[in-house]
Amino acid sequence: MVELNGFAYSRLPTVGIGRERLYVNQLSQAELDELSNKRPTLTYGQAKQAPPSDFIPAHVAFDKKVFLESQGIELNPPEKMIFDPYTELRKMPMRMYVTPSSFDQLKQFLTFDRQVLRFYAMWDDTENMFGENRPFLIHYYLADDTVEVRELHERNDGRDPFPVLIRRQRLPKSFVDKMKTFPRCVLEISNQEVLEWYTVKDFAVGKPITLLGRSFFIYDCDEFTRQFYHEKFGITDFQPVDVKKKAPEEVPQIIPPYNGYGFLEDSLQNCFSLLPQPPRKNFIKMLENDHKVLRYQVALESPNPEERKRRFILSYFLSTDMISIYEPPVRNSGIIGGKYLGKTKVPKPGSTTDNPVYYEPADLTIGATVEVFGHRFIISDADEYVLNYMESNAESFPATTLQSLRDHFASRRTAEQASAAGTGRQELEELVKQVQEQLKHHNYLSNSSMREAFLHHDKDGSGFLDKAEFFALCNRFNLPVSDALVNKVRRQRGQLVWSLAFS
């Protein structure tokens, strides 16, 4: 370092390589001119001579346009570059003096902060494939004139829970003419491209509105929105529009005809589902009427006399309302008996598959005809349990059915009693003969005092005495008594008949 006039500066070297004097910044004018004509290059080697000032490169001299025009080809005039707002903004000076707007945005924010208009809208996209009619909420923020569109999700709608369709922003209503060539997919929309923005006046109930190319139909609004439009614009007509889908016309289900296989209710389930379920059963009825069976004797109605002689047992199961028919085997009849009809429900004649009507216990009366799948049977007799069951549940059966059974069993009981009475009279006559022969053998038949004694103890004159009185009188007159004969007399009348011997 060397100090000069109070300042320090670095000393330049005076000796170079080879101990020769080094001249610093002491080039002559000729050397400087020579260096200026050398073209700088980035490669190693000697510098090239610079081209002359009037030199024109070949790619400029032989321009394509000039070449094509020399060949007689006409070219279109040059086009202007696409308008770029950013490039134009860069060309503008940094400071611009623009007269501020008379609209006070701060006052609008302070006045309408947290005041939002709510509109209920529908987007009908049913024209496109897999499109549907979807509900949306349109929020208009009065503080800054921004719009937000939110989706309304329903339960199990199968859509992801994305609530916002269009985020909160100012939405353009119309654009300037330059927007036809404006690359909107690249650059954002500014005030220079928008001619008009959406305002409160553009939203109305019952009218469609297009937001970013999507058409929404506004069908209703909330109470605050109605009050705001009434105070601001004097609008009072806010009749909501019914946008509910009309219920599709019900297509009548045509049930195919019954093919005769299985039960009607069971086969009908195949028409309602691909995986048919068994028809529901009345389990309470099955528990209450378990093992309760009404049995009837029926005869086959047929023009063949051999068929008319056949007898069957018709069983009605109260738990399931099913009928089974059994034919008892008869020796040497030529017909093998056994099961004639398994347990099944038997429909009445004239019953249809749409409204089947089956036989009930009220239809099974004495003399009634039961048609079972084309075969007719006539009820000729019934089990006594049938009468007892119907009498215990008389409110569940018609009076005609119950009376027919009573008349049938009454006539049968009368015949049985008459038959029993005729048989008892013959036995009684034989018993009288045996008693008289027994008394005659011991010479007691003509004893008048014995007859008077029996008449004296038989005060009611019925001809019957108790066992004690009868044996007391026999001991009094030394009358031999046969135990077998006394027991036979008691079985016949329940009391000892003393008048048998003296009649």
C-alpha cells in the first residue's frame, strides 16, 4: 500500500513474467482499434475478425416472404398479436392517476356485513346421460356482491360430501367483445374483460339464472330475502314454485296364471322377488288349534254306481285350513284304499287366483257338496267332535251349519235309543221267565202274604225296591236269592225289580 495525500492506494506491479517490465493500461490507439474488430467467442482459440458494419446475414437477406413472393406466391397480411392484459399493464407507467369512483365500498361493507340473501335453486341436468335434478343453495353476500353456490346433500344420495360447487366470488354476467379470443383457461378474469357483474337485481324467484355456464332455476327464498326485496325494491310476489318430481305412473303388475304346482300363495312369491320368501303363517292360530281336526264321512258323486259306493274320510285341519281325504280299505272291493288327497287348501268353485276363496268349516254341512279339484263329494256323516267343537264356538259358525249337525245327530240318537229299547224288552221278558221259574220251583209264587209285604214297602208303586229292603224281605220269608240273577236284574234297571216275579 502507498500513502498519497493522506489516502492509501494499492501499488501496481511493475515486473511481469520473465522479469520484464509490465505496462498496465497503456495500450496504444492502434491496439485498441485492433481489439475492437475482433469478435469475442466463448471457445478457446484465436479471436475472429468482426464482420463489416454493412454485412447482412443470409437468413435475413433471403427471407421466406421475399423468396415466396419472388416465386409468385401471395401471402396473407401480417396479423396482430393477441391482446394480453398483463403485457399492456407492463407498458403502462407505474403510477396512474385515475379518478376514484363515487361508490363507497367501505360504507357498503359496514352496512351489509353478515347479511346474506339465500335462494333455493334446482339444476336440471336430466338431458345429459346419467343427469338428474339436483338442489342447490345460492348465497348472495351483500357486503361485497359476491355469490356462492352450495350443494344440498341428502341421506344416502351416493355423492361425496363436497358442500361448495362455486366458491365465494364475483360472478360475471356479460363480457366485452375481446372475450371471444381471451384465453380464459389461462388468465383470470378482471374488470377489463367483464362488461357487467351479477347484482341483487338479477336474482328473482321463479326465474332461471346462468352462473358460469350452468343454468339454475330459483324456486324459493328465505324470509330475510323476502323482507330485503320488499324494503329495497317493493317486490311482494314471492310465490314458491313446486319443483317436486311427479310420481311416476304405477305400472300394474300382471300376475301370470296359476300353473297348478304347489300352493297358490307359495307360487305367487316367485312373481314378487328373485329370491322368494315363504308366505307368512298365522302362528297364533296354529298354536291354538294344534291337533284339532274335524272329520267327515263323504261319498263320491259319480254316474258310475260302483264309484258311488266308495266312502271317504275328509279331515279338516283347523290349524292350517287344509283338507286331506282318506279312503278306508274294503276287502274284496277291487279298490286299493289309502291316501286319496294329501294336506292342501281346496279352493271353492268359481274362485280366482287374484282373490282365492278356500273351504271353511262353515261350508261343511251335512248333505253339502264339496268339489275337490274336479271331483265332487257329498257329506253324509260327521264325527261327534265336530258338533261339540261347533257348539263350544257357536259365535264363529252360522246357525244353519250348527242346526244341520244337531238335526243329524238327534235323528241318529233317536234311532239308537229305539234300537236299545227293543233289545231291552226281549231281555226283560227272558228275565221274568227265569225269576218265575225260580219262585215256582220253591212254591213261593202263590204266597199272597209275600205279595202284600212287597206292595207295602213299595210305597210309590213303581215296582222297584232298594237292595237293602229287597234282601230284608227275602230273609223274612226264607226266600233263596241267586246272586247271578240279582245282578242281572240290577244291570237291567239299576234297582231291584220285585214286580217281575208277581207280574
